[in-house]
Amino acid sequence: MSLANKNILLGVTGGIAAYKAPDLVRKLTAEGANVRVVLTDSASEFVSPMSLQAVSGNPVHQHLLDADAEAAMGHIELAKWADILLIAPATANTMAKLAHGLADDLLTTLFLATTATVYIAPAMNQQMWKAPATQRNLSVLETSGITMLGPDSGEQACGDVGTGRMLEPLDIVRAISVPRNQELAGMNVVITAGPTREPLDPVRYISNHSSGKMGYAIAQAARLAGANVTIISGPVALTTPPGCQRIDVITAEEMLNKAKAEATNCDIFIATAAVADYRAAEVADNKLKKSSDELTLTFVKNPDILATIAALEDGPFTVGFAAESQNVEAYAKDKLIRKKLDMIAANDITREGLGFNSDDNALHVYWQTGDAELPTGKKSELAKSLLSLVATHYKNKKSG
Ligand code: PMT
């Protein structure tokens, strides 16, 4: 993507890396971009508005309640002007405010008011980067469709060594100039995500610990790769990734019905949902009472959604998931063959901090003629690697 004539709003926040902002502005303008700078109060302690005005050729915006600045270009106008909002450096404090929707200064207000593509280049001490609160905020921002640039690792201004350095200005310019990976442009991708809930009576159900995070991460990555994405979602506490369509369901039978309806116009079907294998043979009309010491319920098998879709004539490319606690490879391959899938991604759920209801995962992907181990890490990163594999194998299958 060329940056020529792109309107870039550069938000500079208060960290030592703010001294690199003039160089970043110069490199952006050298690519032909129109740059306007928004400086937070603390950033102005590290870099002067005058130097940023000189290199950008535009007045620097600093305060929300500045009558003169508002008269020249109001903050809503500024938010609409931007094609790209780039926040570099972004401190831990700014990331926290953005993640929680606070709008107590000009930059955070613009973030809420803009529809521009947002990039954030964090910069902070390595321990602050690792802090659980920062990692939670990072996860919220990524789930909202924001692209993070870095941070880099190495020696820091405070003398520590670790992750938290802002990417170099040239790397930032390159990252936002690279066309978004559009490997799935125009394709229809349907993803099942989260758990299903199978009722026992009006107040009780059986379910599992799936949070939907893996499926939603894949949905977001597929959308960024250009796909039209539909998520068929069990009950989860996640926001829908921008640009994705979401169909909410509760039970496996509802998920099957929606999956069959969506499969008619689907190129790739990815089943990350942890579907309850059984449901109660009869759902009690009234709350079950504690009338005896034991309770015996009869369960019947739920339909297999993924196998049903994989069996369709001219059906989509199918990708299954397998959460296994033993014999991971053997069980995953068995599901690949038995359900007649194109691919299966196996997670070993005995590994602490990975798999169900966590932000990280490790996946080993199998197909009929090969396999690949993806690097352990954030579900958002794994989603991108998995989709690259899926795109390659989908194209190979189509070309015979
Ligand atoms: O949601 P998270 O908290 O992020 O956790 C992600 C995950 C661990 C749930 C996910 O990565 C995962 O592994 N999902 C599959 C869980 C599983 O155990 O699947 P299974 O072995 O029961 O089923 C194999 C495949 O068939 C899966 O693709 C499943 O969606 C599908 N299936 C299973 C049963 C059924 N009745 N219908 C189905 O479609």
C-alpha cells in the first residue's frame, strides 16, 4: 500500500521514545503522506511541538478544549480527516485508556471518534510490558481489530534488557506500507466458536470451558485477510470482531441448523467450537428436585456438525479442531480421517496456560499428506499462521 496522499494522524504519547517522533514524521512525509501530529501533555515533556510542526508542516494538536485549535480544525473533523491513526510511541497508560474507552484528552477522544485504521507502536519498560494488566489491555485492543507494531526487544533507556522498545521509525513506516495480507480476499469463511449449552431443566445445563477466543481470533484474522466472515457462536463473553457477521446459538442442534444454512454459500468451514457430545434425552419442564440421594439422567448423542458439513456434496474446505489430553497425534488423525476433513488442528490441553479459556495456544496441524507444528503463542498469532496454511491447501485443492 502506498502512503502517498494518505492522511496520517500521528499520536505521540509520553515516553522516552517520543524523541524519535520527528524522524518518524520525516519518513512518513518522504513517502508522500500528509501528517498531522497530536501530542499528549506528557509527550510534550520529551519532544517539542515546534519541531513536530516544522517537520510535518502542520500545526500540532495538543488540547481538547482549545478554542483556537477547534476553530481551525475541530477534533471530530480531525478524526474524520485521518485515513490512518498511528500512535507511536504508545505508553502503558495510553494503551490502558484506549482499551477501556476513556476519552480524557485529545488523543483518546480522537481514537473513539475515528473510523481510520489504527496502528499502535507500544514503548515501555520491559516489566511494564509483561505486567498482567498491560497484557490484558493488549488483548482487548487486538480483539478490537487494532494492529500492534512491536514492541521490539533489546536494551532499554532505563538499562533493562527485554521487550518494550518502540520499533524503529523505518520499520513502522514499512509495516504500515505493507499491503494487508489478503490471502482470503472475497472468500466466504464460516467459523463455529465457543461452547454449546445443553439444557437439563429450565435452570441447569451441561457445557464446557471454551471461551470462544480461538474461534474469534481466527474470525478476526480471516476478516483482515479479506474474507467475508460468519461466526456461529455459542454463549461467550466476547465482542464480535469488526466486520464479521455473528449468529448466536445455544445448543448443538441450533449450531447444526445454522451451519447447514451457512454452508450453502461457504468456501471454508472452520470448526473451533467445543460442541457438547451429548444432550439430555428429555429436558424437564420444571426444575429437577432433590427428592433422592441419586439422580440418573439419560443422554443421547448430539449430531456431529463438522462431519455433516464435510459430507456435503460440493461442500466447503473443512478444518476441524481437536482438544486432546492424551495420544494427541493419533486421536487428531483419527478425527481427520473419520470425519473426512481437509485439515485438523490439534491442541494438547494438558499444557498449562494453553487451550481452553486462555489467550495462548499451541497447535499441531495435520492433513492427509503432511503436518506442521505452529509456534506456541497468542491465539491471534496462531490464527494468522493457521489461515496461511488453510489458504495454501484450499488453493491446492481447487487447482486439483
Ligand atoms: O474457545 P477457547 O477457550 O479459545 O478454546 C479453544 C478450543 C480448545 C475449544 C479449540 O481450540 C478446540 O480445540 N476446539 C475443539 C474442541 C474439541 O474437543 O473438539 P472435539 O474433539 O469434540 O471435536 C472435533 C471437531 O469436531 C471439532 O472441530 C468440533 O468443533 C467438531 N464437532 C465435534 C462434535 C460435534 N457434535 N460437532 C462438531 O462439529
